[in-house]
Amino acid sequence: MRAIPLIIALLAAAPATAALAPGAKAPNFTTQGALAGKPFNVTLANLLKKGPVVLYFFPAAFTPGCTAEAHEFAEKTALFKQAGATVLGIAADKIEDLQRFSVEECRNKFAVAVGTPAIIKGYDVVLPQLNTRSSRTSYVIAPNGQIIYAYSDMDYRNHVANTLKAVQSWKESRKR
């Protein structure tokens, strides 16, 4: 648990940039996930069959900003579902920690998954100060696998509102 204060200190000073721009193809992946404390295998391609995916990377479960962000995503899960989107959080944590996080902080509303080094590198969200962790970066991925929105900021406060707006705009554009 001594690592958490170090992570918090490094995150406070860390700039973040989204490396994969809108229009890029989202790398497919399969990893371990957890929803309501139950582990399962999650594959991006399978999630995209249901509609757009809000894929948000966060540095570490149970840190203050990541907890607040998870709470906000949990509060807005129904609005994301209403827009046809699935929310998936990813962090370089052990599945056992994410199982607990999915219950306590995600409030059983959406899944979180293990961010392997390959996934973090593939989405180019490596946190320079802690290269085993990811920056706080949110993507909205259309069902065809194309990234339609990307946002990076270590401050969690605009991620939920921005991704929800992007999903709702995408849904609205489908009606035309």
C-alpha cells in the first residue's frame, strides 16, 4: 500500500495526451474483466457488436481521482446505456483488486478490466512516470472499431461528461 501515495504524487504532476486520434482504428484486445465482483473475459470486438464503447483508462484503482471518476461513471451508466454505449474502465491492476473496485467504486454498474502492458502500449496511454500504468484517457469507439472521440487529462472531472456528450452526438448522427 506504500505505492499509492507515490502514485498519487506522480499523477498530480503528470501531463497526459491521447495518442490515438479520432479516425484511428482501435486495437482489439482480450483481457480479464470484472463486473459486480464477478470475473470474466472481455474482448473489445464482442463489446462493439452491442454498440459504441466508452473505453476509459485510469491509473490505479482506489486512488482518489480514479474512485471519484468511477463513481461519476456509475451515476451516469443509465444514460450511456440509453445512448446504446457500454462503459469499460481499464487499469493496470490485478483482477482481484478490480473485482473489489467493480463492487465498491463502480457500484456494480459497469465493468473494469486489467490493462496489460500490450493494451496500454497499443492505445499509447503509457504514463511516463510509471510506465507500468496508464494515463487517464477516455475513448469513444464506434461499432466499426473507429475511434470517434479521445480525451486525455489527469484531472478526472471532464471525462464522464465529455464521453457522454460524444456518445449522444454519435447516436444523434445515426438518426439523420
